[in-house]
Amino acid sequence: MHKMKLTPGIVPLIFAAGLAHAQAYPNKPVRMIVPFAEVDASGLVSRRPVRGKDAQAAGFYSVAMKVPESYPTKPVRLIVPFAPGGGTDIVARAIAMKVGETLGQSFVVENRTGANGNIGMELAARAQPDGYTLSFTSSALAINPSLYKKLGYDPIADFAPITLATLIPFILVTHPSVPVGSVRELITYATARPRQLSYASSGTGNATHLSMALFERMAKLELVHVPYKGTGQGIIDVMGGHVQLMFGAIPSTMPQVRAGKLKLLAVSTAKRTSVLPDTPTVAESGVTGYELASWYGALAPAGTPAAIINRLNREMVRVLNQPEVKSRLTEEGAEPVGNSPQQFADFIRSERGKYADVVAAARVPAE
């Protein structure tokens, strides 16, 4: 190999040139590529860099921590993956109208139905993460991964949670002829009569089915499941005595309780609901740890700037705390929540695990 010979005078010149270059570096902005999504923490590098006074002095891009005060500058699309007039749609529109008024832009609800919410959520997951396409969905987001072999989206990785808007308690009701007045009495009665009591649901794999499947497992009962194509027919058959019990939504079930056609035993949430403050929970009535409720929440596509997520969170939480909105949601049988993006993300993960266990225990076949 040929070796280059350097004279003593050349070496100092090369060293001096290299030192001068090092001292001058950097003389232009330096791009730092981070192969992960940005997070809302000071000092972390963003995929959407902005130059600032300090960044120019150092030669590095700084984190994009603020959303332009003008956001949003155009209407925001809010995808609801269920039909107009349903619970998800009603709550979404109530929140969208108020948030739109505050931010000065319309939040336009777009119903994209099908496959228990999967069609609309796949569309929402593929939208540009720019804050102008959001989604408002239900607990189906946590249930569907256990019910469908293939989803066109990942309920965790493809979304940036904004806030859990409401919890929707279910109420445990029986036909008046069932000789029980509490959950404890029901457990005693059903334990002595394995597979003699049947319960209605609004469909296999639906939250009304899984709420009873969880109750059956935790109380160590053997009940017979009778699925219906919707809540209405199930309620009719419980009122008629063809089926003995069910978990139902408050708006559709309570009128029959007040009319004396159904007997109310408990609510499904961990705490008593403000809608029915005198009604005990299943957990306090003998099934410690029982908790299951439907829920509605707002999400954005993964990769949406954290500052936009936080701004939308602040506005939605503020709306959920308005007396007018609280009153309207309560009338619909919903409990307003309004938590942080991180709390909602943790909640979704927890719900997904819980429903996976319940679906497996109930032996619901995946489609």
C-alpha cells in the first residue's frame, strides 16, 4: 500500500484548517430526524420544527410547542361511525356545536356507519393528522379488536386520544315476577337455578351482552343468553316475561321501570350515577370490583400535533362542564367526564384488556 509522506510544515496547516472548520460549525441549521411521533414535552424534537431566536443561535430546530392562534382556519370534520340519532351521534353533536362556537369554525358531524363502527374509524385513522379531521366514537373501539379477526386500523397506535366525554351506565332490570329485590337476592336465586334464568341483549358481542357476561362470570352464575337485533325488542320480551332480566341503557329502559313494567336492581358503573343517585351499583351490592359502562370519546389521527390535541382537550372539557351541556347529557342518561388525553389513552388500553377477557369468557366467536 502506498503511504503518503507529510512534511513537518504540512501537518500544522491541516490541523489548523480542521480546527477552523470545527469552530465555525454549525454555520447553517442542522436537521435532526427522530423516527417516533412527537410528544408534548418541552425540549423534545418535533417533526414540525420552527426556527426561533435560540434555535438560530444554536443552529438547531426547536420544538413546535404552539398552535397558531388562528387554528382552526376552516371547518373541522368530526366523523361519527354510527347512525344519526343514536347516542354517539347525539353527544357528538352537542359537543361539536359548542366547541365550534368557541373556536369560530364549524365542527361538521359526518356519519360513516357500518361494521359496528369499523368503517368510520378506519376512515378517521387514515385522515391527515392536521387537526381538521377528528372522530367521536364509543366503547366499540375497545370491543371490536376482540370481535373481528381483521380491523383496518389499530385502536391504540392509529389514534391520538383527546378526551373521554361521557360514561353511559347500564341498569340491571328484571321482570316484576322475579322474586328478588337486590343483586344479592338475584345471585342467590339464580345460583339455585342454573340455566333457568335468561337475559336479553341487543346483539351478540354488544356492550349489553358483555355487561351481563361479566356479571355472570364474576357472580359465578349460569344464565342463558338471548340476543336480539336491537334493544327495543329485548325490552319488550323482558316486560312480557319471556326473558327474565337484562342490562339496558337508561334512556330506553327507565321509562318502563317508572311504569312498573320492569324492576330496577342496580347500575353498572363503579360509582352511583347522578342520573339515579339512589340506585346502588352492582359492585356495592355483592359483586366487588364489577364495573362496565358504555362510553363516548373524541380522538384525532395519530401524529396530530400535541398542541392541537391539548387545545381541543381544553375546549371540550370546558364544554362538558357547562351546566346547559351537563343537563342535556344527563337527560340522555350520560355521565359527563372530560379527562386528559393521557388519562383517556390509559382508559382505552384498560378497556381493551377488560373486554378481551370478557369476550373470551363469553366465547363470542370472532367474525
